[in-house]
Amino acid sequence: MRERGTSLAARAATVLLSATVLVLGAALPSWAASKADLALRSYAVREVKLGDTVTMRLGLVDYGPDAPTSSARLSLQAPRGTRLVPASVNSGDGGCQFYSQNTRAVCTLSRLGQWKDVQPGGPMVWGTIQLTVVGKIGSVGSASVSCTCDPYSRNNRTALVLNGNNPPAPKPGPQTSPTAARSPSPSASPSVAPSEPIPAVPTEATVTATDGSTPPDEDDSGVDLLFVIGGVAVALALAGLGFAVYLWRNSDDEEGDGDDE
């Protein structure tokens, strides 16, 4: 009789503890798992005119906590009136595919040597791309990075601007420790010196970047909910253990009554 009571108590405790683990697992936010947080930044090039081939600086940073996986991709869309210079991006390693007369490119990030030194929590790593002006400069272009390893997409895109102002600097996502967010500083001597935003040079093709915006700060309501759910789960686990002890003691009492008879 005692063995039966002990078995029931053990089963009850196991079931309740398993339920607690499931509840806590469901309560964790999707970004709680280790992920990368990739972000881009570019600098505008000014005083550009028809026939010019210009060099634009493009920086990549990984706010962490993990490194990007091989699925990471860099997509480039040249500003209207310009074309990408393939050799300036591809470096002959076959990491990019070019489309629409070199106005668009999709690259495998792990095969682009310019950004090979990107490290989780490290400084921004700078590379360059070149654009040839073949017509009247119109809307701004864009650069974006994507990866299944990166759950936060608000900082994955930056504008490519000619004859306009610098796009805003990216900010890390909510899953990143504040200590990992460092000021983006060039890792090599720039071919086009960075500068703070100044009024655009009044040329025929002047255009201002419009697709960059600072992501709003995330609130901590998810964290508060996690603590509440965790507290409830712990209370359930303690109640389960108390119930298991109760069953075990009852089994002892029943065995004692049987011995008296």
C-alpha cells in the first residue's frame, strides 16, 4: 500500500513540474533565445553630377548577442539614375547576383570580404560601394540586410543618398544588452569623409533621404508579464509538491491502520 501511495505522489509531482516548465517556456518572449541583431548605416555623397562614378561608405554592425548565420543577405537598390559597379561590391568572389542592368544586387553576406570582421557586440565595420551616374538622379536607393537569425528588423535598412543628407544612425533592438550598443566608428580610412548632416548642395538633382526613421523604444510590459506568469507557475509547482506529500502521508496512515487490524 505504501509503494502505491509513493508512486501516486511521484506521478503527481512529475506532472505538475512538467506543466510548470511548459508555462514558463511559453511565457518567454521570442527574442529570449540567442540571436543576432544586424544593422546598417550609410553616408550621403554630395556634389554628384551626370557621368560621375562615386564611392559611398556602407557600415554593418552586429549588436549581438550571436554572430549572423550563413543565411544572411545584403540587398542593394541603386538610386534612380545610377547603376552599381559590380566589382566594387562583389570583389570577384561570386557572392552577389545583379539585376536590372546593375541597378539591384542581392549578396550572400558571408562571402563579402568587406564586412568579414563584423563581430557580435563589436564596432561597426565599414565597406564601400560604387555608383555610376547614367541619368538624372531621382529617388534615393536603399541597402538592407536580412537573416533568419535576426528577429529585429527595424534597424536592417538604410538609405543610399546622393546630393542629400545623411540617413539616421541605427539603434540596437530590445534583445541587445546596452553594453553591446557602441557608437559606430569607421574601421578604416574612409574614401568619402563622414560629416554631420548639413543642408544639401543645391544641384539639379538634390534629394533628401526620407525612408529612415528612428525606431520607437520598446516598453517592458512583456518582462512584467513574464514575472507574473513565472510567479504563478512557481506557486502551482509548490502546491503540487504539497499535494504529493499529502498523498504520501495518507498512504502511510492507511498502511498503519492495516497493520493494527
